[in-house]
Amino acid sequence: MRQALALLIGLTAVGMATATVVILVTQGNTLARLDNDPLAILLAGTVSTLAAASSGAVIIWHRPSNWVGWGMTLALLAMFSTFGPLYAGYAYENDLPFAVPVAIAAAAVYLPSLTGIVVLFTTFPNDRPQSWVGKTLIGMAGVAATLAFLHEFVLPGTVYNLAAFDVANPFGIDSLEFPVCDVSHSVIIAVMTLSAIGLLARAIRSRDIARQQFKWLALITAILLVERAASSLFVIPDGLDEIALTLVPVAVLMAITRYRLYDVDRIINRTLVYSLLSIVLAAVFAALVIVPQTLILGPETTSAAAVALVAIATLTAAAAFNPLRRQVQRAVDRRFNRTRYDSQLVVAAFRESLREPLDLDTLVDEMSVVVGRTLAPTQVGIWTGGRGS
């Protein structure tokens, strides 16, 4: 039953995303009148919410009792908050049904969609919250989101998502002007902050498999922080922030299903190595091009000299790539991957010992020590064929 529901959620997400893209691409005039975000941002947001809802459906398919999967499916609400205003504007202009209710519902589901983040923060990487504190935070967020959802339907005045058409809310009650949505939004933000602190505390205390699961989340968090820093320093294409967010549900999916769980160590290692290597090579290239032009050749640098400097710098960087990569790899392993670094030293020492004459018993003993120290198995057995012959 739950697997069938997961399949239905996935198909609904795909269908809603398809409908959103069709309206975005074909209804440019409606978008202009609604004064929405640029087309690229809306498309990218649709992709990110589709990734979250689909990842949640896959988690439910494999682990039906996992709260994180159910929380991620609330991304359907966020997807509807994009699709709803588009349909409502198009439907209102063309006298199609349900334009006003859809517009109101699209505004009402925004805060409930944020409760999925609270569920993720309070539950990951477990199947359900492990303490009453987590369950209490989820309950508080759920109550606040429900009150905001209901209040949006009876909020008097103009319908937010049809403001361009000056449509009044037919369900509005003039006596209900208390800012329920503002209070609920503040409560949910406070709950999200507390749950994020709890997530960080669990990450610090994690061991073994849980630590590997948190590494996936830490890797994506680092990538998002770098992307945000780059976007504050440089002009980036519209929608890149939203596309980067698709990495979060993918990382959660990998962590919860434990698919290729330990590959995260290799990914982190390669990311550190090639990031540092890129910085070093960029510095070498800049030193060989900019410094001579500024200090030696001066502003009268000819085009031929500039081309020669670029060629020399490029050849130097290419020649230095592999030696620098090996040095950076060793430095990263020594600092962040000590087990691999120590294992390499043990294997190198064993290789050197093989240069000396050894009897079979000594070789077996040393090989057992090497295997035990590098792979840490629960037991070691070495078969030596023909030993008794």
C-alpha cells in the first residue's frame, strides 16, 4: 500500500512539473501580468522541487516507515505553490474553472511545505525522531502550518496570487485580520533553527554508518556554501541557486538508502585535491603572466610578448600538473584521510621487506600483519598451496 502511494507521489510530481513547464514556456503574457520571477528561476525551482519529491518517493518505496521520505514528499506543496499561480492566472484570463480556489491554495501551501525541512532536520539519518524534542518540534511546525493554511482561505482582501487582476477573496472574513501567517512563519523559522542545531549536534556525535550518512550532507552543504559565496562575488545565471539545491535531496537519498554509501570518502577526497590543485595552478599561471607584464614588460607589452607569456604559462602549468597533483594528494591524505596514508606506509614498508630473503613462515606472519593493519578484517587466513608437499 505504501509503495503504491510512493509511486502515486512520484507520478504526481512528474505530472505537475510537466504542466508547470508547459505553462511557463507557452504563457509568457500571463507571466508578465503576474509579475513573477524570471522564467529561468521558475524552471529551476520546479526542477529542484521535483528532485525533492521524487527522492522522497524513492525513499518511501525502499523504507516505507522512514519519516524523512514522507517529509521530502511535502515538496509537492512547494511545487504546487509555483504551478498554482500560473494556472490561476491563465484560467482567470480564459474563464477556466477553479482559478480563484487554486490561487488561494497555492499561497496557503507555502508554509506547510516548510515542515518537510523540519522533519528532515529532526529525523536524519534515522527512520524517525529519536527523542521527544524532535517530535515536539515537528508537532509545533505542523500546528503553525495548519493554522496558516486555514487562515489563508479566510483572509479578507485581494487574493495574493491574482493581485494583478484585483480579485477579492470570496471566502474572506473581515473580522479575521489577525496576522496568523506572520506568527506561524516566525514559529516555523524558530523551529527550523532549533532542529538545525539538533542536526548539527547529532552529526558531531555520529559514528560508523551514521557518520558516513552525515558526510553526504556535509559535502553538499559545503558545495552550496561555495556556490553562494561565488554568487555574491560574481554574476551567475538565473536559476543556478535553485539548481544547486537539487543536490540536497540527491544526497539525502544516497544517505538514507545507503547506496554506494562509502563512495562519499572518495568524492570528498577528489573534491579537495582538485580544488586545491586548481587554486595552485591558477596562482602559477597568474604569476607567470600577470607579474612579468606588470613588473618587467610594463604597459608597453606587445601582443606577441603577451601571447608568448600565455604559452609559457600554459606549458608550465601542464608540466606541473601531475607532480603537483601527487603532492596535493599526499597532503590531503595525510591531513584528512589518515587511514589511507598510514596504509600506504605499511604497504610500502612490506614491499621493501620483500627485497630481503624470507622464509615462508615469516612472510605469512608479515602479510597477516599488513592485511590486518590496512583492511582491519575481523579475522585473517592465508592459504599456501602445496606447503605440505
